[in-house]
Amino acid sequence: VKFNNCAGNKGVRYETNSLDLKVRADGTLYAAHHLQVPSKQLILVVTAWDPQTLGRWEAMVRFLVAEKSQHNGHKPKGRKPLPGELVQQQSDTLLPWRQHQSANGLRRQKRDWVIPPINVPENSRGPFPQQLVRIRSDKDKEIHIRYSITGVGADQPPMEVFNIDPVSGRMYVTRPMDREERASYHLRAHAVDMNGNKVENPIDLYIYVIDMNDNRPEFINQVYNGSVDEGSKPGTYVMTVTANDADDGTTANGMVRYRIVTQTPQSPSQNMFTINSETGDIVTVAAGLDREKVQQYIVIVQATDMEGNLNYGLSNTATAIITVTDVNDNPPEFTTSTVSIHTPAGQWSAGLPGCTSPQPQSPMGQAGSRNWGGMGLPTTTCTHSHFSFFQPKGPREKIQHFAAAVDYEMNRAFMLTVMVSNQAPLASGIQMSFQSTAGVTISVTDVNEAPYFPTNHKLIRLEEGVPTGTVLTTFSAVDPDRFMQQAVRYSKLSDPANWLNINATNGQITTAAVLDRESDYIKNNVYEATFLAADNGIPPASGTGTLQIYLIDINDNAPELLPKEAQICEKPNLNVINITAADADIDPNVGPFVFELPSVPSAVRKNWTITRLNGDYAQLSLRIMYLEAGVYDVPIIVTDSGNPPLYNTSVIKVKVCPCDENGDCTTIGAVAAAGLGTGAIIAILICIIILLTMVLLFVVWMKRREKERHTKQLLIDPEDDVRDNILKYDEEGGGEEDQDYDLSQLQQPETMDHVLNKTPGVRRVDERPIGAEPQYPIRPVIPHPGDIGDFINEGLRAADNDPTAPPYDSLLVFDYEGSGSTAGSVSSLNSSSSGDQDYDYLNDWGPRFKKLADMYGGGEED
């Protein structure tokens, strides 16, 4: 290959896109090793580049494998072909259907050739269509042959990528190829005569798209996260980054190589990591990783194809974030060996100022790790059981202690020894103590403590019903401040039923009302009240105590009969009434109950009887064979089993009614039992019938009236009658002359006689005039567009002159209303502008004319 950069070609270098063929500095192309060319042609891209100017030039070289006859030293005659004419040479013509002649002059058909693949470079700039190969048959010398191709890329999608000249057999590619879209095509070439008859068997054509380096490597992720322990040795694996190239991976175009571009921060060395150029594995290359100094590294990784050649390859970058993880290489340590603090008495928690660990093991969020030890789970040694410690949540945080019932009156000072250690052992090679100790002196200061009730909750037992003012107990509190002279005062905090009083000085509890066990304030026989004990210290403190009173039941509630109402048949049968009793008391002041009928009145025991079933239930039934239907009040005496027993006379309302064969009350019987006799029932039914008859007559009358109103012959619809009507309201006086008018003249006439008798030319507005109908123009069957305007104007004029068309424009004539008014014309009234009128007399007319007098009697100034 020859190249001229117009500068003497100094320093120009040549490269190819093939590993099999190389170019020397003088442009000679040679094979790098023994090479077997698999096809009829080979396409190679040769690149010339100048390292000084960084200029690049490319050229495509096509090798045509010569036939064996051309290697015998016989060179074709004629001029030397130009490089652009190589595709037109005879060697570019395929004869897949070549025939040979035998010695006796007969033609012997040989089997078809196997056509080598056709290579087409991707992203070719054309011009298009670009010839690939020419296909012909030896029979084209004898007959006219038409060539065609079929397959994907020809007559199947993608369509018309390849086409063929049907006469010459030249096959073309019509557009640039993209190997990443499709790497190969399989076509079939056909040869037929002018009649469409097959002349030769179809031949397979394989077209391969030669890869060009037109795709950059793409990382799977733009950001990779990895971690490595601090203090790791060189060669420790960290993570793997991966980039893919869409180009052919069997060529240099798709062979990706990795390298690290930058590392941030560059501490302690700018090359703390290295990467395997082929696999993308990142490993440590230097020692000195210290999380306490650098917690995270950001590494920019570059992937380049063309086997990492930065001059020809395409590149892409990704970010690798490497986090340095913590190991236990720093023991905990107190900032001071002795600590003195003061804590109030009774305080449940306090901080130990100065008892902190400076261990910077995990300031970035690993404070909960095992390596954070004394900041993890500290081991403490205390001289007193009142104190314990919990784990701090961060570095330099104060270690907290809990004080349980620290009492100034018992202990005024404590001496503690606190030891802190890691939860996990120190990393190998750390020559330091794994724990730290500190002495803590805690001084307790006296504070005002709240009084407390020694017995809380306090329970007492007594019978209900104790009288008001009874002393129940003394509920006193104790002030723990023995060295303070303070008084304790008592008060009620919660007394739901307001049954109790407390002495403010000594805490004595007395009753303010009778205690009732059956009250709603009692829960499980216990009444609960809360009291407050407060001292007079500074600041004052108070404590609460709960008093529980268990009330013992006494027989103070008589039993009640259940049910209150029942029904029974008028004749004795199996239908009886089950009765029982309810008592608000509890055992032993309830059942068994005694049920009995009173002796007065005597009719009760004569008509009824009670049969006892057990201690809680009895049955009430008829004693006689028949009892008239109705409602009966049956008194029953119920007595409980208390000591002393209580009894109660309860009345049960029993409805006696006739029953059917099943023993159930009938409907009529139920009504009769409700207290209504036969006469009353008949009267009610008659009233209902009369009421229904009146309603029916009223409806019929309303229908008839509506029908009569609609049958009246009116001149116009009342809804369209817009004439004025006189509405007569209540009159407020006036003489006989004011009432001398005939309103019938203004009413709607009942007939049309007076209208028909009027002189011609005078008509009502709601009358259709009688006359000849106007003649409207006849619309033509097929109107001409130019006549539409004339037709509309003629129709408009005819409608305007039609007196029979509504609205009927006519003179409105009203009925005669009389010969004049005796009141005279109101138009004669006017206002005098004279100022000589004296209105002072209005002041004498009373308060009703005061406003008028103020308006007109004010004088000239008004």
C-alpha cells in the first residue's frame, strides 16, 4: 500500500484490523503466520497514523484469491487494472453452474460448486448500490437467462438489502450494513429462462458482515460498590467490574481491557489498588489502609476495546466506590482515670462526665459493631449494687449509670470502679491493653422526697349500711425526709360516690353517706378511693394512696316478682305461668324464695293457685274451670331467705283469653282480653266503615267537579288569558256611591252572542279574523340557486300581509265600565309652592301627626 501525507511520511505507522496480516514501514503487506484463506476474497482495513499530528487515515483493501491458472506465470495481457476496477475482473465472476465438454463431444453435467462466503464490511460509505459479486451460468451463451435471489435480506424482512440484475447477474448491496443488527445472511440464487422454467438448481450464497470497531464498551453498572478491611495485605480482592462490547468478541474490536484512571483520595499512596486488565478484578496493591484516616476511596475505571489500544480503541468509564471496613484495632480508653459527680437522692439515671471512650473506632456509623467494644458491651465492676451501666450509642458519648433507690438518709457517697472493654478481641498484631478502668466517686445530695403510704393499696372489710360519720380506718403516710421538719396534709383525690371524708391532719377516714353494696360504684363488692398526702417542703412533694373497702352484704333488698305481665287461657289446661323472683342481694340473702297468694281479697285464692317447682321458681294457674276473658291483677307475696327475711307483695298482670286447640290465645280473644267488649268492637268497626265511605264520597265529588270545569266552553285557555281582572279584597269603608258598579260587566262572558253582534271591523285579540286566505307563492320542484332569495322574500311579504296568521294585531276592545267617577279626576290635585300656609295646627292633632308637624311646621328656617 502506498501513502503520502505531504510531509515525507516521516514517522508514519501502519496498522491493520487483522491479527493475520501486518504492514511494514514501507507499506508492504505480509502474512504474520501461515494463513489459509477460506473465501474467494478478503477485506482488510489499513490505518496510517502520524504520532506527531495525531492524524489518522484509513483505506479498505480487498484481496481476491486468484485461480490456479493465474499462478502458472501467465499474466493477463492488457493494461494494469486500477484498484477501483478490481471488482469488475473476471475473477469476481462466479460460475456455479459451469459445464465441461467430454472427449466425444457430449456435455457431461458436473455437480454444483460450493460458493465460498461473501464478506461485506459494515458501515460502508458506498456509493450504493455497491456490487458484491456477479453470478452467471454457461448456458447464457445459448439461451437468455434471468437471475434472481431469495431469502432474508432479499424478498424477506429486512427487504431489499440485496438485489441482483436479472440480466447480467450482478448482485448488489443497497445500504450500509450493521453487524450488531445482523451478522450474516443466507440467500439462494436462481436461474430461469424467459418462460420462467428452471435452468439451473438454486445455489446457496452466504454473506458475512465484517465487524468494524463502531461500539464502545458499556459497563453493566455506572457505579460499583465494594469493601475491604482496613489493614488488608496487598493482593486482597476487593470487587469486579464488568464491561461488554457489542462488537465481535473474536476480534480486537470486541476485546476489552481495563485500567484505573484516578484514585481519590491519593492517601497514603496514589496507587492503593490495581485492576486485572482482562477480568476487571480490583485488588489492593499497597499496604496502609486505615479506616480512621480514610473511610472511602473513589476509583475511576476505564474500559477500552482494541485490546486496550488507547490510540485506536474506544473507551468508557465507571466509578468504583471502595469502603474501608472497620476492624478492632483500637481499644477503649477513658479520658480520665477518676471522676467525681453529684447526684440527687432518688434519681434513677445520671451521666458520668469524663467517663467517655476516645476510641474513634466507628464515627461514621459503625458504632453498633462488635469492634466498638467499650462502646460495645462494657464490663463494669462496682462496689455497690445500686448502680449499673448501659452501652453508649456513639464515640465520645457519656457512659450512663442507673441508680436504684439511692437514699440520702442511708448512704451519702459511693466509690465505684468502672472497667470498659471491647466485645470483640483486638485484631492480631495490636500490642495494647484491651480494657480501661476509671474510678468514680458519687456524692448524693439531699432533696425533698414525696411522702408515701406504707400500705398501698390498703384493704378494709365492713358491712354495708354503716351510718354516716362512722370511723373506718386511719390512712396515714410517711415522710422519708427524716432530717427535715415537715408537716403532711391529706386530701381526697378520687371518691366516685362521695361517701368518704378524710381528716387533713391525721388521715382518719369517716363515712359521709351510707355505703350501699348494690350501688353502681361497686365493682366486685369493692369500693375504691384515692387520697393525696402532700408535705410543705420547697418545692412541695406529694404521694398518693388507694383505699379499698370490701362491703359485706346484708339483707336490705326485698325480692321482686318476675315476670310483670303474662297471659293464660280462660279454661284450665296445660297452659300455666312460670314465675320467679329477683333479689339485688347475694347469698345467703336471696333464695330459696317462698311464693304465696294473699288471703285478701278472697277472690285471688278462689280463682288462682300457686304450685312450687323449686326454691327459685313456681307456677301460677287457674283454680276454677272457667274465668271470663280480661285483664286481672294477681298479687303474690315473695319472701327471701335472709336473716331476717324480707318479703314483697308484687302484682302480676294476667291476660285471660280464649284459646285454640293448641292452647294459644286467638286474635279476637287477645283483643277481648285487652279490656274491649263485643259492643265496643262493633262500634269501632262501624266508625271505620263510615270514615271510609266519607273519604270515597269526597273523592267522587272532587272528580266530578274537575270534569265540570274542563267541560266549560271558554273563549281562550285560562293560562293564555292575559287580560286584567279585578281582584276583590276586603273593603275598608266607602259610601253607597262608591259601590254603585256592576262587576258582572268585567267577568268572562259565558257565550259568544255579544261578540258576534259587534259591528264589523271591531274584534278581540284572541279572535281569528274572517276573510280570504292569502295566496303564498308555490315553491318550485327543482329550485334554481338564484331563485332562493326571491322565494324567501315573497313568502315573507305574504306572511306580513296575512291577518289570519298569529299574532292577531287588532284593536283591543274592553267592556263598558260606566259613565264616570263621582270622585273626580286626580289630575286636578297639585302642590302649592306658596309659603303662606300655616301648619301650626298640626301640633294640636296629637302624636299621630307629630311627624307631619315636624316636616311642615318648622318655620322659614326649614
